[in-house]
Amino acid sequence: MIPEEVHSEVRKLRELIQYYNKLYYSENRSEITDGEYDALLRRLIMLESQWPELQTEDSPSRRVGSEPVAGFPPIRWNPPMLSLDNVFSDEEFQEFNGRIMRELDLDSTPVYSVEPKLDGLAIALIYRDGLLISAGTRGDGTEGEDITPNARTVHSIPLRLTRPFPGTLIVRGEVIFRKDDFKRMNQNRTKEDLNPFVNPRNAASGSLRQLDSRITASRPLSFISYGTAEWPDGTTSQSDLFLLLDSLGIPVSPLNSVCESIEEVKTAFEKLEDLRDSLPFEIDGVVIKLNEASLQQKIGIQSRFPRWAAAWKFKAEEVVTRLLDINIQVGRTGRLTPVASLEPVFVGGVTVSSATLHNEDELLKKDARLGDMVIVRRAGDVIPEVVRSLGRPSEEERGQRFEFPDRCPVCGGPIARPEGEAVHRCMNPSCPARLRESIFHWASRDALDIEGLGRKLARQLVETGFVNDISDLYHLSRQQLSSMERMGEKSAENLIKELQKSRSTNLQRFITGLGIPGVGRTIAGLLADRFSTIKDIMEAEAEDFIDIDGIGPVLAENLHTFFHEPVTLGVVERLLQAGFNPENKHTHNSEKPLDGMTVVFTGGISMSRSNARNIAEEAGATVTGSVSSKTDLIVAGPFAGSKLQKARELGIEIIDEEEFLRRL
Ligand code: IVH
């Protein structure tokens, strides 16, 4: 029995801490010293560890972080967390509007929700019966990382909704650093002799993905939501949704607006662009969404993008710096790119010391010469580029025009510029630069995600002759690796483990890694959705590819050639011999007894709800709190009420707990 005084002290402590949190995080002030606040929190943690029965999921003690974890478990998103298509100008926005009007057969411009495009890290929060139970990053959209302990440390994420909300609510939004918090954190880091973070977005992503949530807790992150996975009952528009979220204590942006004409959207865009620098957090554009839920549902999605929304990006920031040199880089497809090396300059959130000049034509047009002052631009994740040359500040004589080489600067092999194309390519398939880039690409995050295999190591592997194509990576020995420069026994061992782990990759990553021209992660995803195994893709005809929405005839031909060309086909075959058997995730899941089913639990069942949910999800199901036409299965226990009634009306299959367990 817990003494009543303990109960009441814990209650009082929680109230006080929540009160001080609110003052601090919402009103930016404090009535007690940091030391006094820490003492309250420590006392609460002490009492909760002495009386574990008193621990709750929403206690403010949960915000301080906990022991580090070994890695983040995967978390699956169904419906997937989508990405946004971009528009870059007034005209492109009007085209977007025109397409929507045509497809929805509308006579006038629909109502749009116009929101700031927050520049942080996308996450989703799962609330069950009002309590935060999990949180995860977006990842590739269908699978992210479960970062629940870290999300709990973010003070603007409510651990419990401020109003009752039965059932499940999946809130989506962005974790960001407010500019003032970011500045203060960097000042403190500098005082403590730590490196300051370069920009809020990268810092937010890094902070939320710490294995030790106590580190996340020490970083002043914020959260702003912009949607939910499904429309909660009673909400019929984006603006309704924001009101609901706000009333549940979930932060939404005060800058969201509803626009009823093209003019209003444009004005909202311009207003936010003007306000950009003075806003408390970073934004890189606006997001325009059809406001009505019914219209969103009608127009639907296309591959990874909703057709009812677009991001209208602000113009990229431009700065002036000096051009120091021009070098030719050789990419994995043999493409030669002139790259400017620059006097370092801070632009678009990072320090840039090199920027692309794209190709020979662009280089000639811009007439950029060594020593010139040039305009450089960078937007978000986009590669920095030289926009134009300003020549020299004074009348000094300008440098020579840059002469484009006539042989590959890496292997000395022949180069060609295919007719009608703007790029030159090295024609030597075993050019070491091409090979190095293919290895680097294979190991990159969107592909096989092999930690420790960067450009430097890729170069060494090529130079030593240990790797002649990517399949050779899987025959490397520990001795070979540890014989290389800057590679200790431990790193060699880790790399072998990483390579071993990568053998069980899925089909999308495998295809991405092959580096087929024109095939990035998105197209690879489309292929993985359509075909079950790599063998099916290898045997497909060009027409089979054209059938896929999002793949045109040129790409289809490329794909077909890639899988029939002896050199590239040989690499794929050797990878398969090395133990790869990439399959679509769905194929795996179809072995799961409840794959793809939406399940609702109701009434009294003997195991805990969270246990039941975990088991069902393991078996491939999505568990929801309310019954709808989308529900496939009801697991009902004694005293089930209205949900059971509704399920009967809708003709949904109803089973009891025993049958549920039997099916598993
Ligand atoms: S809607 C359903 N709304 O932008 C479409 N996304 O480029 C996707 N983002 O992954 C979400 N502000 O992380 C939406 N007001 C906003 C947003 C927003 C920022 C991010 C989000 C998404 C990315 C796509």
C-alpha cells in the first residue's frame, strides 16, 4: 500500500512541474531558479522509482530521457507518410490549380489551406485514448525509426492530450529548433568548448535521433503539427483539423491560413516570404493543400505524393564569392561535371566551398573564369550551383577561358557527348572514378545504407584493386580490409558486419543501389511495389515497365537495357550469387497472418490492450480504435458495446480472443 502522503506529494510535484514547464516553454519566464526546478524533478523521480506503481506515461519525469538504447526499432506507417511535389513559380502554382480543377471537375478555384513549410524533421505521434504511446520518424515513408523516448523529451509534444480523445489519433508534424533556442544552445555549446551546430534543421534531425534520450532532453526542440494520418470523426477540412488539434493541446502554426482564390494564395505566399527572416522558426516555402477533406480523398495520391497538395518553395538564397578553381568530376554513369571550387561562403544554412557548373554549355554561357566573383545559390538539400559570373571587381585582366578536356581526367579514356545531350561522358566502363562512385552510391543511405563505407574508402578499394565491381565488396576478407591505410582491425570487423547485414536488404534499396540511370529511390519504390522479386524485374519486358504509373518509355527502355546488357547484368547476377535475395516487403508480410488487415479490439479481453495491439501489429495488422467500413476484423470480448453493434451492421467479421490467438 502506498501511503496517502506519497500519493498526494507526487500529485503536487507533477502539478508544480507542469506549471513551471508551461511558464517556461509557453511564456518564456520562470518563477523559480533552475536549481529549485531540478530539485522538484529529482524528488519526483526518486518517489516514482521508490513506488513504481505510481509511474505513469504522462508524468513530467518522462521528459528527462532514459538509458541509451542499442538502436531504434522500426515503426511502420500505414497509410504511408508522403512527400510533397514542388512548384517553383506563380505559373506552376496556376498549373497545379488548373489540374485540380480539371480533375475534380470544378467551375471555380477551390478553397486552399496555405501553411508555412516548416524546415525540420517529419515525425508522427501515436496517441491512444489521449495518451502518447509511440512516436517515429518518417524514414522512407512506410517505415521509420521508433524514437518514442526521444519524442517524450520535447516539451511541446503533449504526453497526454488536454481533452479526452477515445481511440487512436496519429498526429503528423515537424520537429524543429526555434531560432532563439538554437542560438542560445549554440552559445552554450561554444562556452563548453563544443562545436556549434551548423543549422537548425540538421541539428533537429541529429538531436531527435540520439540513442541516448537524455541527450535529446538537453536540446530545446519544438514540435508543430500539420496533419493527421486519418480524418478524425467530425473534421471535414484542413482548417477544422487545425482547430481540433489546437483544442487537444497539440501545437499548430499560427501562420496557417485559408485562401479562397488564386490571388489570396499568392498574397499568402508573398506575405510569408516577406516575414521569413523575422519568424521565430525557419521555413523554406509554403504548403498549399486542398482544404476540403472530401476533395482530398477524391483526388487521391500518386506514388509518393498527394495530388491535393504542393510545396511552393521560396527562391533560394544567393551570395557572392570568389571562384578559385574549376575541376572536372566523373560520376558513376561516366558523366563529367565541371565543379567550381570557391572561397568558402555561408549560404542556405551551410558553408559551401564547391558548387556545380553543370556542363560545358552552362560553363561557356556563364563564362566563369578563375579569380572571378560569382553568384552562388543553394536551397535546402539541393547541390549548390554557380548562377552567374560577375567578372572581376576591378578592371584587372580576367583569367583564361576554361578548356573542357577531351579525355577523361581520371582514366585518360575517351569521352563522348551523345547527340542532343548537354553532357560529356567517360566511355570507359572500368574507369576508376565511375567504379568509386558506384560503390559509394551502393553504400549510401537510400540504397544499402552501409555505415563506414564512404568515398575515401571506396577510392582505396578501387586503387588497391580489391573491388572491380560492387559484387566484389561481398568477397572482401578481414585481412584485405585491415591491410588498408587508416583501417584498424575493429573498423574492418565492423565493415564486414555491415556488409553481411546489407545482404538482407529489401527490393527497393537493392534497385536504388544498382544506380540504373534515371532510377532513384522513388522509381525503385514503384518497381518494388509492382514486382515481387529481382528475378521478376530481370525477366520483364520494356512494356511491363511502361505499365507502371510514373515510368515513361525512355526509362522503361533504360531498365530493360540495364538488365540485358552483359556487364550490368553480370554484376546483378554476381550479387545474387553472393547471397542477395531481395524481395518486396509486402511479400514477406503476406506470410503474416493478419497482413494488411485493419483490426479493432473491443470489450474485455484478458491481455492488455497494448499487448494485443503489439501482437496484431507484429502479425501485419493495423489496429484502430473505431469501427468503420475500412475495418476488416473485430476481436470482441465480453461486454462489447456500440463498436460490436456497428461491426454487425457493417457485416464485419467478428471473432473472440481465443480465435484471434489461434489465427496467429
Ligand atoms: S503535409 C501529405 N504540411 O515537408 C504531404 N508537410 O517535402 C506531406 N512539411 O515530409 C505532409 N511543413 O516533413 C505538410 N505544412 C506542412 C509542412 C510539411 C513542412 C514537410 C514534411 C514533409 C515534407 C515534404
